[in-house]
Amino acid sequence: MGQSRAPAVALFENAFSAFARGTLVQTTNGEIAVEDLQPGDHILDVDGQPSPVLWIGSSSFIPADTGRRTPLVRVMADSFGQGRPSGFPTFGPAARVLHTPMAMRGDQSPKPVLTSLYDLIDGINIIEISPPTPVQLFHLCLKRHSVVCVNGLELETYHPGQNTLRDIPLHMRDKLLSMFPHIKKLDDFGPLNYRRAVQVRTPAA
């Protein structure tokens, strides 16, 4: 995994802040807690295809360091259907779930899109929480942008976004790319293989 200190801005924090410690990722060896994964472990995507983990980002979000809360999302068991999710997993600001929005469900061929869990908060099944103590969060990068099974939910692996890095200062782009040993240039991330919905709601500070 390696260690690298990154600026505390959303562009960098999103590379480390999808899955809280204890969430379970489906692998070829069954469900494994995200904190126990190692580069080279094979994760199953939603189509059942295995892909090795190339990079694991991890960071401890400590409210006292920033003077800000660390708003997270907790999803109640079965909120998206039986076993979706299993348990009561917690997710960070970068978590996006493959989901068909209500507005699209009447379409003849509705297609699910990657939706920020913050946009699905309803205060009942999907709630915002703000732990006062440090929380360890993780993200995963595979060879290609994928959707994987986490506690029974379909969530995306890390991808910075199709054009995100093209519009930032060169020194920040170089810093971000340097955190990924398998990435030499922007194109190495590959395309976004699933469409992302525009995020409406952002985490409260």
C-alpha cells in the first residue's frame, strides 16, 4: 500500500474515503474485511469476474485535526432489498452505489447509475452519522473502473473521474498520480465504465 501524505482536499480525500473499517468485500475467497485486503487479492465484480487489487488507499479521519466533523453514511440492513446490505455498513464521502433513481424507473429500459450515498440519505434507512472519534476509511483501485459487492451492495472502485485531473494545477495532478505506483499517466486509469449521477448533496462540514 505504501504511505503518502496527501493534501486535505476533496480531490485527494476521495481516494481514501469510500469504505469504513469492517465493511466486507466479496473476493474469490469469500467476504473479506476491507482492512484485511492486500494488493494481489482477487475481488469479484458484479458480473462475477475476478480482478486483482492493485492499490489500497487508507486514511484515518480525525475530527480534532481539522476542527470539522467527519460525516459518514450508515445504511440499515435490507435498505435496497433482501441482504442489500447485510449488516449495518458505514461508508465515506467517496462511496457511490449502483442504483436506478426513482425518476428513471418508469423508463422502458432503466439503467442504474453510480449515485452518491449522500444523495440517498432519508434519515430512516440511510442516515448521516458523525463519529466524534477517528474513523479509518479505505478505497480500492483495480485494473479498470469496476463495481464490486460490499456487504451485498454494488459500489464502485476508485476512479478520479473522466476529466477531473485535466483541470487542476500540474503540481496537484503530479502529486495525486504519484500515490498510485501502477499509474504513470492519466490514461492509465482507463475510462469510467459506469455512468455517474451528478452529486446533489455534499457532506456537511
